[in-house]
Amino acid sequence: MTASPALPLIASDLDRTLIYSAAALGLTMPDAEAPRLLCVETYERRPLSYMTETAAELLTQLTARSVFVPTTTRTREQYGRIRLPGGPARYAVCANGGHLLVDGESDPGWHAQVLRGLAGCAPLAEVREHLRGAAADGDWVLKQRVADELFAYLVVDRERMPDAWVKELAEWAGTRGWTVSLQGRKVYAVPGPLTKSAAVAEVARRTGATHTYAAGDSLLDADMLLAAGHGWLPGHGELADSGWQSEHITALTERGVAAGERILREMWKVAEGSGPG
């Protein structure tokens, strides 16, 4: 009996790549031409994140023809609020690779391996204390958070945040083995070894996938995009704004929720065999 070929593994960032808050929808077209939206996340009884109905249909089809892996910096609790079309993913990556969920549960062996890999970085407490200093110095820091005891982030007022502050933070963090990423209103400080690509590679190993594809919009997605055989980058976000590029990554012109729909169209082409091989 001939074994069935392994399904392609398609890993995708969520926020500002496939799903969008009301503030990030980016709809600039006339109301009469705006796409119909589907709410995929609620929080405290309020709708929070959306995708177009067409994107939802594409994702439902995609999950049946690929190993679809949501990959996010969100904590497990934050990821649990999302209800993606097509049903729960068998594998999901949370906390930027800190947790590999298998049927909704964190794999303890993977998490232990991640923690061992962070031993060479400055401790979270040191970074958190540095960020706390920023909060004390200016009213532009709205919230301070720690994600799953792995990394820290601030919610900021972008208009009032000092122009050079993120660059200065990145230089300080870099000498301590940490990476900084600005995404919307959030400034993330993440240990360098904590990557989405490592977790996606583990899923590929477990599933036997030989072809991996990826999509993302931020610096924290760059390692995953570079490790993929092919990938897609929306026309907005940290990577697009900085001019980041790679020859095997397609930079799309669509922005906002339209970019999410276009990315899923490209992913579907891969799943049905007519996309990048």
C-alpha cells in the first residue's frame, strides 16, 4: 500500500495577519463596498476580532486540506477566546513558541525544553523592572503585562510615546539576549531563543510535513517566515513598514482585513496544489 503524502504545514500569525480588531480593520473603501465581517473573538461580552466572511470560508476549507497551525504571541488564555472557522486546530503555538498546544493542552515536554533554552538570557525580572521604569517616567504607558511568565509587554499610547524609545529599548535588550517588537499599541520584549519557528519545526517533525508555509506581519514572525519554504507578508505592520524582505516571501499590497483574506486565498492555492511548491 502506498502511503498518503504528508499534508502541507501552514503556520500563520493571528492578530493583524488573519484576524483584526475594529481599530485594525483598515477599511478605507465606501461603506457599500465594504466586505461582510465575521466576529471570531469576544471578550467580556463584547466583539473584539474579525475576519471577512470570505476569509472564514477559505479557512474552513484550508483546515481540511493542510496542517493549519495558528502561531501567536498571545497567552494560552488569550488564544482560548478565539473561535476560528474550521474548528479547533490540532496544533497551535502560543506565547511566541513558549507553549505548543496539542488538542488544546500545553505539551509539558516542549515547555520544559523551551525553559532550558532561555537559561542564557537575562532573567524576566530584570527586563520587567526596566520596563517598569518606563511606566514611571511617562503617562504614555497604559498597561504593563507579563505573558505566561515568559516575556513582558507594554500597552502604550503611540502618539505620546517618545520617538526613540523603542530603538533605545531594543539596544538595551539586545545586549541581554532579548528582542523588542512594536505591534500596534503593544511593545513586546521577548527572549531571543523564544521563537515561533522552533515550535513550528516541532509540529513539522511530529506530522511528517515536508513543505512548510507561513504568514506574519511583525518582527516576531520574521524567524518563522525565513524558516518556511514560502510565506506571505501583508502590506501593513512592523515588517512592511521597515522594508523587510526575503526572496521567498511574497509582500502583498493589501492592508488590513483585506490582507487577511488575500493571505488565505494564497494559502488555499497551496493546499489545493496550485500555489508555490
